[in-house]
Amino acid sequence: MVLGFAVTILIGTFLLSLPIASESRQPVSPLDALFTATSAVCVTGLVVTDTATTFSTFGESVIMLLIQVGGLSFMTFGVLFAIMLGKRIGIKERLVIQHALHQTRLQGLVRLVLAVVGITFLAETIGTVLLATRWIPEMGVQKGLYYALFHSISAFNNAGFDLFGVYSEFSSLIRYVGDPVVNLTIAALFILGGLGFVVIIEWRQIRYRQKISLHTKLVLVITGTLVVLGTLSVMVIEWRNPDTLASLAGKDKILASFFQGVTPRTAGFSTLNIADMYPATQTMIILFMFIGASPSSTGGGIKTTTFVVVLLSCLGHDPRERGYRGFPAQNSP
């Protein structure tokens, strides 16, 4: 799995170093190409060059593909291509998939991979359509649709890459701070991608089940709690900050607080300038980045379930005491 990611990054570095990948047709330095490819595959969103002005459409498409491969893991695409070619998925491949998707069983892994691909395609398609309704009137059909696709993939995979520039006054999504279509669509995509595919699949099958697993309960509860806490924290702390919320209208303040409260957990987008925020808000953002998304998701961090289990342990609670599904009773062998 490590070798696969390394090869993916090296291929991305080579492609981004080509003259055709550069807007000026002058090759990007190998170090900058390596950093960008690594950031895209690892869906961190960190950049050392402005994506919009440095890379051509070809280069941006390479970055978009690297984000997709990194977000879903290269093994997911490997299995998909193997199925399309009619090849058999053996035990060795299943073990790698098991580790890549953080699963505890070998059964049903191929079906899980197909479900992951289907969910991703559906979510990104819906996101592209919604964003296109906003950007096509502003940019034209070709550019608006391309921007919608790029940001939909970047958002669902919690990558944080954007095409609006990093060295301007309106970097990232700051220019759309009061736009409900852009804010809610992007937020819905990275929250959904951060929940984890196992949770999404189980939630789809809820009508066939009498109970949901402890894992899904923990993910939904802690995600909802972090969304509320993040939104309220930004709203309360930044409400009178003249450089962030104070200059916005009432509904825009709420929308900006929501977006900026949920994006730190690995999404990487922003509608407010983080450098202008108060230190208390920046500290909250650091904490949320540390927690991150959920297991088997497109996000990073220590994971929400790890955070809540550590928190419960510190408070003296043991989930086994209540016999939750997924944990044996405390007196079980």
C-alpha cells in the first residue's frame, strides 16, 4: 500500500513537471511538482504555488485525478479496473483492500468497493450540477462546468484545492461568503465524504435493519456535535471582529460561521480569512484539524471515533458496559 501511494505520487510529479502542465508552458520545478502531487494524493490542500495561475487545464486535471485517487485510495481504483478486465480478486488483494478501507472482515470487500465508487460518483455528480447552476451564469458553460466538477471532487475528497487563487484578497471561497448555493453544496460534499463510506452504506440500509452499529452511532453523534460546536464557536468569538464577521449582514454571518466552523476538519476551504481571525478561533481550528474526519472516509485526522473513545475513557466510561453492538459485553471472554 505504501509502494502504491509512492508510485502514484511519482507519476503525478512527472506529469505536473511537463511543460504542458504549466500555464506558461515553462516546466514547474520538480520540487514544486512533488509537493503539489503529494498534497493532492494525501488530500491536504497545502500548496506552494497558485494552482489557478501556475497550472494549465491539463495540470489541473492531473491534480483533480490525484485527488480522486488519493481520496478513495489507489486500491479502490485497482479493484475497479480488475473487475472491468474480468480478473479475480484474490486473498492477497483483499487483505490490502481490508487495510486500505479500515475493515475488520474479508467478506463483502468487493461489493464495498463498488458501493464506494457508486456513492462517490453520485455525490460528485450532484455537487457538480448544483455548483454549475451558480457558476455557469457567471463564467460561461465550459468554464463554469469545469470549475463545478473540480471543486465538487475537491470538496467530496476533503482536499481543499481551489481555482480561485491563494495570493489574492478573495482567495479560496472568500468571494462567495454569502452565497448559499456554493456554501451549502461544498459543505454538504465534504461533510458527506468525511462521514465514511461504511456509515453512508449502513445509513442507506437503515430501513432493513432494526439497529445501527456502534460505529455509525458514534460517527453521527460526534459529527453532529462538532458541527454545532464549530458553528457556535466561530459565531460567538468572531461576531464583533471587524475583519471577519462584523462587516457581514446577519444571514451572511450565520452562513459564514457554519461554513468556517465545519471546514477545519480536513476540508481546507475557507470563506473567511483565517489570518484575520482571533487567536481563540484559530486555536479551535487547530483542535478540529487534529480530530479530523471519520474512519474509511476521504478525510484525515486522528478520526472522530478515536477522539470520542479517548474522551469517554478519560471520563471513566466503557462502551462495553452497555453492550453496544460491535463491542462484547464486559464479562464476555
